Amino acid sequence: MAKLKIAALQDDKPVKVNTELPAAVHRDLVAYAEALARQTGQAVDPGKLIAPMLARFMATDRAFSKRRHASQSPDASEG
């Protein structure tokens, strides 16, 4: 079985965000949590997967990364 992209959940101070998810997305989160529990041997709350999944998505989005880097560059304010 291939390793899952989300391997471990970090214990970090959370910021509370309330949102609604489509039922299909929630079912997939539950299935992912079950697969992760089988892989790690530890039960996982499906809601706790949302933050690391979003972080992974943003970290691997090249266009977002380029824009973020450009906006943080000291040269970005010069025009």
C-alpha cells in the first residue's frame, strides 16, 4: 500500500474556523481518516485532516507559491 500524503498531524495552536462541507467531501475525509488510522495505528478525527490537507495543497501549488514569494520579496514594492 502506498504511503498517504498526510503522514502525521502536528500539535499546534489552532484557529477556530467554521465551515460547511459537501457530503461527498466529508465522506472522503472519513475514508481518509480510516485509511490513516490503519496506516498509523492511531484513530484520527476527520476534521483534523482539513488543515494539513490545505497546507499540503498550498505548499504544492506552484502558481500560489510564486505569487506568495513575489509578494514577500523586497523588490515587489519597487515598480
